[in-house]
Amino acid sequence: MQKLKLLVFIFTLLASNLVNALENLSINIDQIKKKDWQLNGLSLSLSDLQDSSQQLAIHINHLVLPEPFSDIKIFDIQCKQFSWEDNQILCKTGQAKLKSEIIDQNPFDFSFSLSEQKSSFTIKNLHLAKGVFFATAQENMGSWNVSISIKNLSLRELYKYTSKQKGGLDEVTSGSINAEIKAKGNLTGLNSLIINSLFNEISLQAKQGTIATDALTVEWELQAKQKKGLWQWQNKHFIKQGELYLEPVYLKVKEKGLQLKTQGLWSEGKGAQLIQAQFIEPDVIELNATGKIAFQAALNVEQVHISSKISNIASFTTQYISPFTQQTAFEGFNLQGKLNFELDFDASKLTQLSAELINLSVSDDKHRFAITNAQGYVNWSIYPNANKASEINWEQIKVRAIPIEAGQLRFLYKHQQISLLEPSRISMLGGYLDINKFNWLNTKGGEPKVYFEGGVKQLSLEKLSYALDWTPLVGNISGYVPGVNYHNKTLTVDGELVVQLFDGTIKINHLSSSGLFSDFSKFSMDMKIENLDLYQVTQKFEMGGMEGRVSGFMTNLYLENWQPITFYAWLGTPENDNSRHTISQKAVENIASIGGGGAADVISKGFLRFFDTFSYDRLGFGCYLHQGVCQLMGVEAAEQGYYIIKGGGIPRIDIVGYNPQVDWNVLMERLSRISSTEEVIVK
């Protein structure tokens, strides 16, 4: 402003003293130097002084400007219609030239009016980076406004210039910019700013490829107002088309585009504050946030409320979630349905969550978990006194291959704890799973503490074995579990689990496990076997037909990574068993192979080969596993070895085992051979 007054004063002085004596006037100045810029070789000439309209020409040999305008070399001005009167300098028709890497040397049009109270200037047809630049500015009594219009500015040409600057883009291949900019202010500085722009078909890369666009078209609008040093701003982005990559998220913008709106504050001392934001991808998600997020030395979230409606959770997770779950435990999960949620943050911490599930279905490429048509609400709060219940119901759940039928759970989810509010009975495998009590508590160490009380009733082993692709079993599982505890990576089960199998009973006690979800799991239990029907057993495993009953036990079973380390097991004919005892030739051969017996040779060489079945009195087989070796034992001692089957009746046969010890892996190989089945039919 001071320079303007000086220039007006000079022209006024010239007009009042020299105009009548001179036809032409020239002024030469070697240098004008300020802190950030410098003029060298300034020449000013004024002609036709006796006429009502004069001509003004200004030439600058060398203009030094601060970065990033340091490449501008020449500023050349000519004014064909120039006049001054009543302390006013007026140029109606002017032309000028700028020499720069991004500004074409073609002359552009300008006009200006200078006075002590009011001034203005206009620039037209300034060719910049293959685009055209227009500008108007007005100043009146210390207040000013500027309007700038940019048409078809080439981003690629602009990149050639800015690529020399630090922090520039990696590569720009195409794109143009159109913009309308309006700014207002006064002697103290800028007071308001409005930008309306269109970035058309932008293709670029930045930050070593972590940011990239292809044919991206974006409308951008910015409005900002300042009062007493505090700026209020509104920012709107509408991505109309193209592709966008923000590592690791990739978006291909559809016909309806993407919208992002933000509002906030800014001040020099406090930095930027976001107070409202909205993100909309039509037919996918609408997200709104209100509150206060400060950006200064660090990100600080203060009392922010976020609400969102996800109308297509499949598209949402594919675009915004899946890129972050690659090579994690959540990789491979696919979601369908809708999800609405609300979040509250206070002092950068999540304090409350509320979610509504609408026809939510989950599938897993690795077949670990699936859920069909889940409905309900999930409420969570950091506050221990919260009491807003959650409720979820579903049509079907699959855990691995085990199907769970329609059911419902009501629970309270607060702070670090989940508690079941009422008992729930869930149908599965032809029976029921009763959940009477359930409590999950997260401890300071990050390992949860879990308690379960309930039981199972009439779960079909036939359906279970089919689901797990096992050899089909006949029977069911029933039992009441007074308590299951999981703490410090250790699972313990109180009470007894009863399995009804092959017309007999298996009872499981002292079951416990540690490191269940780690790379080194441990498992232990005791088992009691009561009165199983051998006919049903042998029909399922194709080892040869047998009739009779067996009972036994397995104590101190201990497994590491699901491989047995030690146990003591016995299976044999129970006392007072009055059932029929028969065994087929195939069963004789297979059982003899377990203990290295020679009964098969006796059958093939003697008259016994004419019989299909034989009678026996008792059978018994035991193993004590220690350090990978199984110490074998039979129903009683023989002259050499031990009896696995003690004959009785006509025709009778004895099976004797001669090997007192066998490697565990060898024993498993033998058992797998005799228990294999060629055909499985489940009805």
C-alpha cells in the first residue's frame, strides 16, 4: 500500500509541474531491493503527455522473486490508453510479457486504476501451463478482493515445474485443472477465501507409489472465513469417476461417485480442528462424525460421535477392510447384509459402541466360521455401570464344519466383560446345547478369563462324525458341565461329560488344556469306557466282525500339539458278560497283526480255515505309552507272550501277542490299516 501511494505521488508531481513542458518522460532505476525480491534495470517511459490519453511502458531487465517463482525473468508492460488526473492513474488497455518455464511468452492483456482511495487491476489471457489465467483485484479504503479464474491448466506441465521442488509428486501423466478463486481481506491480511475447482482425469503417482490415481475426476470446493485470528472452513470433495489408490485401499469410483465433506477451525496457535465430517458412497456407506479432532503436534480426538449406515457390507469390507486384513487371522472372511453403528470417543479413547445387524451373513474361504442371517443389536460401553443389553439371533452358525441351528443370545457387554443375561438352549446335531451361564472377562495381561456352565443333550455322534468327515459313529453325547474355566491360557472342565456310543457309555473326566490357541497346545483327561457293543464297533470300522462287549479306561492321557505323549489304557471283556462271543477270520488276522501274533498262520494251514467265525472266552488289550514306545499287555500271560484273545467253545481260537513293546507310530500305522473303510453311508 505504501508503494502504491509513492507511485501515485510521483505521477501527481510529474503531472503538476512537467506536463506542460514535456512531450515525453523517461525514468531509469538501477535496482529496487527488498527482503524476498529484487528489481534490476527498471525503465519507465511516458509519451504523448500533451494528449488526453497517454502511453505508458514499463520494462524490467531482471526480476528476482522468492521460491517457487524464482524462474520468472522478464516483466514487460506497455499501456496504450493511459491517463492520470485527480490523483488517479488509469490504464484501460495494456499488454505485458512474462518469461517463465510454466508461463508462455505470449503477451497477455491487463488494465489498472490507481488512486489513494480506490484501486483495481485486471489480467486476461495469461497462458500458464497450457491453460489460461484470468484475474481481477480491487482495493477500496483498505479493503480488497481478488478473483482468479483458471481454465484447462495442464497438471503434467505444472508437474515439470514443481518436480524441481522438494516434496513434489513422483509422476504425472495426464490431467487438467479448472478453478474459480475468490479472496477478500484488508490491511491486516486475508479474511475469506472461496475455491471452486475441477480436477479432470488426473493420472499421477506420489510418495513412491503409495498414492496413485488413474483418470480421476474430482470437484473440490473450499470456503473459509477468518475473524480475530480464528478461521472457520468448509471443505467438499466429490469424486465423479476414475480410480484411486491410497495404500493399501484401492477404489474404482462408480457412476454415483464419492462425497467427502468436512468443517472445522484453524488458528495459528492451536492448529487445525475438525468439528464435522461426512463421507458418502451411494448404495454402500454413509458416515457422519461430529465433535472435535485436533491436528497439531499429534492427533487428539476429543468427544467425537460417529454414526454410520452401511447398506452394502460386502462392498464396504472388500474396499475398506480387506486390504488391512491380508495375512492376518481375519483374511478370507466375506460378509453380506447391512450394518448400522454409532461410536463415541473421549480423549482419544472409544467409550461407547452401538451396532445394529440386519440380515448379516458371514462366510469364510478357509471354512473356519460362518453365520447366516444374523439380526440384533450389540451395545458396549467402557463404563462399568452400563446396563444396555445386547441381543443377537441367527438362522444358522457353522464352527468349522459343525452346524448350529437357529438360536438367540441376550447378553451384557460392558467395559472388559461379557455376561449372559438369561439361559439359552441352542439346537445342534439333533440335540441341544444348553448355556446356563457364560462370563468373559479381559484381564490386564490381555488374556481373557472365561467361565461357562451348561451341558449337552442327545448330540448325535452320527451327525458329528459326518460333519467332521470321520468314520460314521452311532450314539449320542449327553452331559452336564457344572463349570468350564479358561484362564492364563488354560482350559479346565469341572464335572463329567457322558457319551452314549455303540450301545455303551464313555465318561470323560479331569479334562484340561493349556495353550489351546497357541503353537504349542497341551491337553489332558481321563476316560472310562463301559459296555460297548463290539458288533456295532466292528461294523463301522471294517476290521472284521466281532460279537461281545468291552469295557476299559484311559488314565493320565497327555497330548502336546494333539500328539499323545503318555497314557495308560485298557480295553477288554467286562466281568459277568453273558453276551455271545464270536470273531471272524478277518478280525483274527487284523488283531493278530497288532501284537505280532501268529494266529493267521494257524488258520491258513489247519482245519480252522474251513470256519468263518470262531468262539472266544475273553479278550483284552492294553498299552502304557512312555517316550514314544507302547508297552503292550493282554488278557493274561501265555508261555511266550500274552493272550490278546483267549479262546473258548467250538471252534475256538487263541490270539497271542509276542511283541511286548512297539513304537507308537508303528502301532498307529497298523491300527489305521485295519480300521480303514472303503464305503461310508450315513442315513
